[in-house]
Amino acid sequence: MSQFFQLHPDNPQLRLIKQAAQIIHQGGIVALPTDSCYALVCHLDDKDAVTRLRRIRAVDEKHHLTLLCRDLSEIALYAKVDNRQYRMLKAATPGAFTVILEATKEVPRRLSHPSRKTIGLRVPENRITHALLEELGQALLGTTLILPNEDEPLTDPEIIRQKLEKQVDLIIDGGACSLIPTTVIDMTDDAPVLIRQGRGDASLFGL
């Protein structure tokens, strides 16, 4: 049975943030709000937790999971970023974007795309998520909370509780989220490519 924390969206309670971080350190799966949809997240280096995360979403290893980062400098730890890419990312982060970049050696090989060696990354503009990332001191591995055979993400924490309380370790209620996912930009080529239009304004990448 999962725990259920109600956090203030603007001033999340530090005591509960610390408890959430502990659950993640112990291999837990957490459902939490972001600046787009709710997401499922786990510890980057916990192979068993990543397997559980994929099982809940019913996605295989070819499905790109996303690294949720604190800031642009943390993105540069996990992905190769040149000066041109840096300028665009600086204008667009934090925000509702997922960017695909070439992974560095800091990313476990099993998490990058098996053929392209790329990774999806984002810097969410959500105070609960940001507070948790700060407490952890490292990126989280995450995926949009869309259940198998469903087309739209879950955005109501009470419904998430009903559907997932036996599969996840913690549900963070930070209020309802958007139904619109992040805008996905592939930055691995010379010019950015729009993969999915979502909440983020793609014109920040010249698209």
C-alpha cells in the first residue's frame, strides 16, 4: 500500500520532501506532479526500481525514459551540450520541454537509447519536483504517468491513488496537473527537430 502526501504546490513542506527522498533512496517508485503531467519517478541508479517503473507503464527498454534535472548544469553532466545548444536550453529551462541529446558516460548504458546512445532530459518548473531534486542532490529518472491501454495521462492524485496504490510506494498530491505533456525537441542533429508539440513553446528553439 502506497503512502499519500499532500504538499503545498508553492511552499512544499520540507519534512515531507525529506521523507519522499528517503523513499526514493530505498528503491521506491513515486508519482508526483510536474509542470506538465503527473510523472512516475525513481532513483537513476536503481535497476530494480527502473524495471518496476517500466512494468507499470508497460514499456520496454526501447522506450525513452527521461532524466528530471535541477538545472542546466545538471543537464550538462548527463548529456553533451555545445555552445549553440546551451544558448537554446538556457532560454527554455526550466519549462515544459523534454530535450533529446547525446548521453555522456554518466548515464548508465541501459538507460540511453540502445542504438543512438541518446537520452531525454528536462528541467521541470514545478516547486514540489524541484524541492525533491534539490533534496536528492541528483537527477531523477521519470516517465509521464500514462497507464497501459490509455491515451491520456492521469492528472488527479485521488484517481492515481485508486489505480496505483498497490504498485507505487508514494503518491504526492500537489493538486491537479495539465493534460498536455511536454514539448519534445531532438537536439542531436545540427538543427533542432520537433518530435512532439506539447505545453512548451517550440519557437524558443527556432521552430
